[in-house]
Amino acid sequence: MKLAWFAFITCLVAFACNHSSAGKTGKNCPAGIPLCRCRKKGTVVCMKSNCLKRLPTGNITFEEGLKITGIVVSRQRSFRVIRSRDLAVLPNLKSARFFNNGIYAVLHGAFSNVPNLKRLDLHKNMLSAVPNEIRSLPNLKSLNLGGNKIKSIRPDVFVGNPLLKKLILKRNRIETFPSSLPPSLAKISIGDNLIPRFGDLRYLKGLKIIKAEQNRLTSIGADLLPSSLVELSVCRNRLTSTIESLDVSNLMHLRRLMLGGNIGIGPITQNTFFRGINSLQELGIGHSNIDVIHPDAFACLAHLRVVDMGGNLLRKVNFDWFHSNINLREVKVSGNPLECNCELVSSLESLNRKILNSFPRDSTGTFRSFAIDSSHIVCNDIDMRLATMQHGEMNKNYTSIVKSRCTIQGPSSGKKPICRHLAAPIASVDKVVTRPKPTLFATRFIPSSTRSTATSTLRPTTSTLPPTTTTLPPRTSTLPPTTSTLPPTTTTLPPTTSTLPPTTSTLPPTTSTLPPTTTTLPPTTTTLPPTTTTLPPTTTTTTIPQTTTSTKLPVTTTLGNNAPDIQERFCTDDGVTCILPFVYDGVSYNECAPYRSSTTWTWCYTDDGGTWDYCAKCPELN
């Protein structure tokens, strides 16, 4: 009985859907359009599933048809053909959307009576080719043919569309990029096809956007793209790391470059994004198996605002990567196997503060609390000093790491890269991969309590050093004034002795170790004159020169007349002269010192901002 009742209801609904004589019409619709809704702006919407076999325009009058400017028909699997007389009564039609139906053919003359049509949407149907009937649409501006079964585009199919600006062909089976596109075209979306290369599109002088995700592209081939291009998306293709593959040097107006999902583009070198790109604002390189990024990779992208490098194989994020990107507003790094330690926390938090200090509001004017996707970061390895336990298990969320107690040192204050140094191609990728940057920090990040202790333990005998100590570089002049005076207890020097005691006082470990400023004085200075054993009472607030408190201050007292020669023989990669000798961890160096345990790279101290840098013989001496 129930089955019979269900069959009766089904037949009744089918009869009502297929016969307009039922007398049911949509609200505000003409009497001849059943089962549809009509909006105030003259748009007819027919989206009740599987109730139509053809367009519902056959029974309306010409007067009623004049009021209709838009029509939407969707979810009708039995609607398979657009006939020549279906739109004849809609001369003012401007928008026709027939998507997600079963359309496989558009008959001759179907669009002949709608010359004012500007938008035609036929996506998610069964078309195997671009309908020839679109030639009769001289005012067409937007055409959507996505999600069909189109394999090729005929060269002359768009000859009757001189105003076409937007063309969507994604999710088809196209094997060759279409040629002879309308010169008026501003955007083309052709993703999810089988295209191996772009065609010659230089004739499209007004083309702004190309979306070609998930094809078979092995090279961008920007030399065949118009210089007017503003956005280029080639995610999930087969691009490689060669400069020729990623070369977009002629696209001077490019603002958005999306390369995510190309697993062969890493590592990112100093020349990958430098070659001619001056307007780039958004860069996407996520999910590309990138494990190395050169410190100067983004140095010359002066307008860069957003960088997405999530989902790669990065173990760390370096603050110096973005030192020169003054317009940076957002960085995405989640999805990488990051090693969460003090250095990473320092880099991310300092980068976050830098961005928010410059751009505290978003595009809507609302104040932002973060510029890095910190809430989505999950640590791969965690420094135990930072680890927090929840229910007996380690919490790997970065937000919990930040709240842990750790002596966080500030990021390296590396000098600003100069773009002209990056113009020459690098010798090989291996050099980028195996060259680590020294994780040494500037003296301004030493805790104030440590600096005061170091000052109080200094021997006042440094006031009698030879005159050569007066030429120390002024790079440590930024030390806080609180460390410039000696405590009152240091008003008297130790009792007169024939030799100076060696300064063996040491500061706390890491970057606060005080270099031994005087290891052995020349024999002529081993004895102090008796008159210098006691300071006058007026020197209770004697000021120690600020240069004596630097933890990495070069010592030149043992060089004599040879100091200039040694100093000029060694330079950094950028030609900045090294300051020699320098003291690090209690050892004095008169030449380039090996970096940690490496036998390849060496570094030295410079006066260019008071930094450490890679060291080599000066160019004129090589």
C-alpha cells in the first residue's frame, strides 16, 4: 500500500513539472513560465531539480519577454539542447546562465535574436567543442565554458567577439593553448587541462591575468607572454628550478606570481626572483618541497607584501630573508617541519613585530594581532627548554612554545643587501645548499644584567694600554649608558707590582664572553710607573671607554705596524674590509677564521654595522 502511494505521488510531481497547464507559476513571473522565480531586476531563475527539458520561454508573450534581461537555468539533466527559437522572445537579454545541466549542443541561430548578450555561462555541461553560435554575439564580454569535454579550440571560433574580456576554459581536456584569441581579452582561466606550453600571446596587449594551474607546463616561457600581465598562476605544474624555467624578466608589471605545488623549483636562490621583477607584491611557493632559501632570495623585491612558503621542507625561518622588504605585510610558514628553538622564536616574533609596527591594520582598517600564521604552526622538533607538557604529552603547537621561558636572543642585524651584487648568476646550487649563515648575534641583545656585571669586573689597568688602543672602531658606541661608569669600589688600583696581572675575567657563556684584551704586553710596558698606582680621589666616577665592553671587539694592541697590512688582505664577499685581529671565545685571530667545524667557509668581524660575515682574501689580492 505504501509503495503504491509513493508511486502515485511521484507521477503527480512529474506531471506537474512537465505540464504548464497545472497553473503553478513562480512569484512575479509571467504566466507562461512555470516553476521558476522572477526577481525584481528582470531575472528569471529556474533551479528546481530536473523539472525542465527545454528553456521555459515558449509560452510567454513578446511583451513579457521584453522585461526579462537575465535568465538562470540549472540542475536540469534533461535539458540537453539550446534550440534556435528558445531565446527568440528575449531581445533584451544581457545575461544567460545555463550551468550544471546536460547540454551537449547549441543549434544554429540559437543566439541570433539576443545581440545584446554580454554574459554567457555554459559551465558544467556536456559540450565537446566551443559552440559556433557565439560568433553572433558581438557584445559578449564574459564566456564560461569550464567543466565540459572540450579537447581543442578552433582558431576562428572567437572572430565575432571583439569585446570579449573574460574567457574561462578550466576543467576540460584541452591539449594545446588556444590561438587567435580576441585582442580585447583581459583574463583567461585554462587550469586543469593537458597543456604543455603557452602559445605566443604577445599580441594580447591588454591581457592582465593568466590562470593555468594543474597543466603540464615545464617552463613559464615568459618571453611569449605580454608585458601587461599582472597576475600569473601556474600552480601544480611541472616547473623546474632552472632560471630559464622560472624566468619572468620581461613581466615588469607582474604583481602576483603563484608557483605552489611545483615540486621541482627548489632550492630558492638569490637569482630566482631577481631577474627584472620590480612590481611583485604576492609570491606563492608553498607545497614545492623547498628545503633551502638563500638569504638574499627576496632582497630586491621592494614591493613584496605577501609570501606563502607553507607546506615545504624548511627547518627554520631566517629573519634576514626579509630584511629589505619594507612593504611586507604577511608571511605564511605553517606546514613546514620547523625546529622550534630560541632562534626560531626570535626570528618569527621579531618579524611579526616588524610587520605590525609598519602595518598595524588590515585592508578593512581593523588592527591586526599577527602577521605570521603562528596559530597553524606545528613544531617538528622542540628544544626541551621550550617544551610544555599537557596530559603527559609534549605540546607541539608553536603558540605554546612562545609562552615558554627561554632566553631569546634577537635576530642577526645583517646589512641590507645591494641588488647589484646579486645580478651575476650563482656558480652552482650546491654552494647555496652547503653555505650556512653564522648564528652570531650583535652585542645589543646581551641582557643588561650581564653587561653591568661585565663592567664591574673590568680591570682599570686598561687605562694604561699603548696608544694603539685609542683607534678602536666606534661600532660599540651604542651600548647603554648604564655601563659607562665604574662602581665606587674601583677607585683604587691593585698594589704596585712589577707586572700587570693577566685579565682572566670571563663573562657568562655564549655571546657574552669577554675577549682577553691584553694577553702579553710588549717588554717596554711591563712595569708601571710608581705615579700611576693610585687614581686621584676625583676619579671615583672614572668612565671606561665603551669600546672595552664589547664582547667581540677586535684587539689591535699586539699588531703594531703590521695591523693595516693584515686588515687589508682579507675582505667579505661584498668587499668590506675585515677588522683584524678579532677575539672570539678567548682566541685571537689574525686571518679568516673557520666557521664552526666547516673546512670550506670562513668568517671575520667587520665595521659595516658591527657584524660577522663570510671572509675571503680581498679581490685585488686574489
